[in-house]
Amino acid sequence: LVLRTQPATMSLSKFVTTGLRRVSSSRAPLAVRAFSSVPAGAGVTSHSSWQCHDSVHFVRDDETGLRGIIAIHDTLLGPALGGCRLWTYQNESDAISDVLRLSRGMTFKASCANLDLGGGKAVILGPAPEDPAKRAALFQRFGEFVESLGGKYITAEDVGTSTTDMVAVRAHTNNVRGLPLEHDGSGDPSPITARGTFLGMLAAVEHRLGQKDLSGLKVLVQGVGHVGIHLVEMCRDSGAQVFVADRNQAAVQEAVDKFGAQSIPVASVSSADVDVYAPCALGGALTSRSVQELRCRVVAGAANNQLLNEAINIQLKQRGILYAPDYVINAGGLINVSLEGPDYPNLSDELERRLDGIPSTLRQIFERASADAFLTESEAAYQIARERLEAAAQKRGAKKSTW
């Protein structure tokens, strides 16, 4: 297994002079495998956010076909917890960009959710082996790598991975969450993520539209996967007329058949005549062009990185559209796995209490943004997250001041 590590505190010139040491690709125990720094040109330094990260790690195992990246953004509040995403990227640069962006979002998510956790993320470059045994071997090797980080990073289920994969990871490390209930885990986090998103949506609707439920409102859920389908049900039960859009027609049909949702083409999402738009697919749904077409008054969904860039929130505010920052509203899954352990079945009251913190934090964000004509909801969320991080840095005597 080959591991390359890039600490964020090293300068580019240091990388150039350090270079690569010879690394072993043997199957020796991980503890004796050689480590090396990432050389200049490896792709990380071209991404602006890498400098805010504690470290970025690359891993490759030729025997299992594992190629992955772990980004540890911040550990001031606790170990960096973030899911392991398996995705077939166009190139390694896209994978780096994704993992850096996602890990940074996890820091803010944990901070705004008042959890004693830092932010990290892992991506495995697909496709994964189709054979179950080979796939399990790949994730077992990934678990060895996670264990080598000494508890600084805790992995979990994410897009493209499953609880079964996490069981394979656990063969070599305890630094894993998102396990099945029979393995002292919390099971599928999707319903909890949906629940937190729904509570956040209600807070946004109350702030922008002045009503406490969704009665008579039209809600569009884009992406009716594991989280989206639960959100559809909750919106329907709250009295909303629900519309769905997804490239997966089987998923759309399930929402139509089970919950009476109405389907619309994906191409028509941005111009749909609805009150609430809930992006629940992959990120980047809100672009400069799509925002100009929006007819909704609230954007509140479970997808990560919904804004193509931060300037999009300015456009939303200029158009009078309230935005619920994604890493705040979709924190339910993180809250859920933070409670994993043998006592998880007895912590339902604590889980609900922590989920109630999502709408509470969103109300603070909306109030700050409403009081300042030049402050967006994203910036207000960042302020709240940063305030907790700065307090932790001061308490620990850490010099970090940029996130």
C-alpha cells in the first residue's frame, strides 16, 4: 500500500525539496510501510482550499485496486468525522476538488451542530469491483489506512458506499461509523438526515412565509434517493403538494406511487412554479443561470455543496429567496452517527433534542442575515461556525485562524 501525505503547514518549496522517498508496495503490516510527502504538481496545491486543511492523504493499493484520498480539514473540536464517498471521477483533480470542499463543509457542519467533532472526508475513485468479495477486500484495506491515521479521522457511509462496506472497514479499525444496528451502529442514517432537513425546512418556511407547516405549499424535491424519498413523505404529511425530479425514473415512480407526488422533468426544475425547492441530489445545483430562473421563495434541501460558489447566495438574497445553508440543514446524519454505540437504541430523546438544534441554528442564521442587507445566509452560518472554532483554538493555544 502506498501512502502519500501532504500536511497543510508545509510550503510549496518544502514539497519540492523534500521529494518522494521510496515506498513499499508489499503486503507487510501497515505499521512498517513507508510514508512520503506529496510532491509539487500532485494536484492539491492548485486548489485554494487546501491551505486551510490540517493534512491531505493519498492512498493506493495495487492488489485490491484501491485509490483514495482523505482530507482532514480541522480537528480543533475533536476527531475529523466524515463519510467515505465512492465515485467515478473524470480525473484525480476532480476527486481532490470534491474531497477538499466536502471536508471543509464537515468542519462547519459539526461546529454549527454543536458536536465535539472536526471535519474530514474520504473519496475512493471508482468504479469499485463488482465481485462482493473483492469489494470487501478493498474496503478492508481502506480500513487499514484509516487506522494508520491514529484516530484523527473517523470514516462513515456516504454516496456510493453502504453499511456493508463499513462493516468491512471495521475489520481493521474502530474509527468507523454508519454501521448496522447489529454491529452497535445506528443503521441507515437517511431517515434521520431527512428528518433534520424537514425541521430546517419548517424553520425556513416560517421565517420567509410566516406559517408553521407546509399546508397548501408546493414543494419540489430534486433527487429522490435514500434521503429524498423520506423527505417527500414528510412534506406530504405536512400538507404540501409535492413535486419530484430525478434522472432515476424508478425512484420517481416510487414517489408518485407511494406518496402521490407529481413528477416534472429534471430540465424544468429551476423554472418550476413552487414555493420551496429542496435540492437532494449531488452538489452544484444552484448556478448563476439557474438562480435567475427560480420561482420559489425558499431553498431548503439535503444535498451537499448546493451553491456552485458563494456568490450564488448573493443572487438568491437579491431575488428575495431564503437559503438554508446545506451543511446546517443536512446535519441530521452526522448527529445520528455521533451517537453510535451500544447505547444508541436508548438515545432517541437525545437524538431528537440534537435534531431540534438544526432549526434553532437556522433561525439564528436567518435573523443575522435579515438584520444586515449585505450579509448572506452562508456568511451568517460561517460566522456561527467560526465563532465556535475560534473559541476552541484560543482554549487550546492553536495558531490556526483561517478555515
